[in-house]
Amino acid sequence: FHRFINSPEIIQALTQQINLGKQARTFIVILSSLVQIPTELEKLFVCLEHDLPDRDQLAEIARSIATEVGELPEGPELERVLDAASGLTRYEAEGAFSLSLVRHGRIEASVVLELKSQTLLKSGLLSLHQGSGSFAGLGGLESLKAFCLQALRPRPQESFLVRPRGILLLGVPGTGKSAFAKALGRETGRPTLTLDVGALMGSLLGQTECAV
């Protein structure tokens, strides 16, 4: 509807219907993917933003699609699927779960992450990596590897201790920062998100803010 709401005829019709609705106790509800309200209508509308599905809702969506025995994983594997689907809309989650069923006969986190990575690529700023690199295939940085294995993956008996939530790598280009980040994602079972700062920054005033 945002493609037509700036039309003078639409603006006039909405204004009239809103004024009539005050007397008849009726409301106008507009569903749109973008919030583009003309100046004449700004004070007449209330914007409501729906939250994305939470883990319980994502699990319910998965159960509604995976109806046969063996199609829906259980336990830790199901938790990985829900982690992978976090941040998706209901429509996107349904598409990812259905695609996984077509490909593998069951819902797998790898397919959900693949679909999420395609969504991120459309932004042109973020990319998601699920490489096969690991600490074993990364030469050097032994002290950093040991620190991460001890701090980010503590033993169960140390779970009560305060531990780091992440690390900051700073160095000249070519020293293995990006490769280590991807390997760390593999070691911790998490996908690695990469932000293209070059694509984010703009030379014109306000261009960077628009990209964000």
C-alpha cells in the first residue's frame, strides 16, 4: 500500500474515512512492509510493529510442517534449528523448513542457515559464513586458540564463573583475523557474520546513515 498512499486521492479518501470512523467507532488498518506516511496523515495514524516469532512459535511452525515421523529433530539438534531460524519471519521460517524437507526429508539447521545467508546477501552489507575451517587447520595463534577454548567453551563445573562474552582482534591486514573468526564460529557451532565496512561507508552526507 505504500506505493499508493502518497496519491492525493488516497490521502483525501483516508482523511475522510478516519473522520467518519470517529463517529461510527470504526478503524482503518493498513498492512505495509514500509512505514511511509504522508505529512498530511502523520498525526492520524498509529504505527504498530509486530515482533518476530520467538522460539516457541518457531517450534510450533516446525511441528506444523514436519508432520511425519523423523522429519522433526529432537533435543540439541532441534535447539540448533531454532537458533538458526531466530530472526526469520513466519513466512521465511516456513520456506526454510519446507526447503529442508524437500532436500533431506527432515528439518536441518544447515538449510535454514543457508536461506538466512541468502537473505543477508540481499542487504549488500552482511554475509554469513559456514565454512569448514577449524583451529586444527589454522597455523599459529596457539595462545589465542587456547584462550578461546578455555574462555568461550568452559567445562560444566566452571559454568558459575564470570567468563568473556567475546574477543576483539586488532592487527594489520593479512595476520589471520578473518580466518580466525571463521574458525572460531566453527569451533563454537555458530555462524560467522561479516560486515563489509567499505560498502557501509559513503562519501556523500547522510549516505552512511541510509545504509545502516
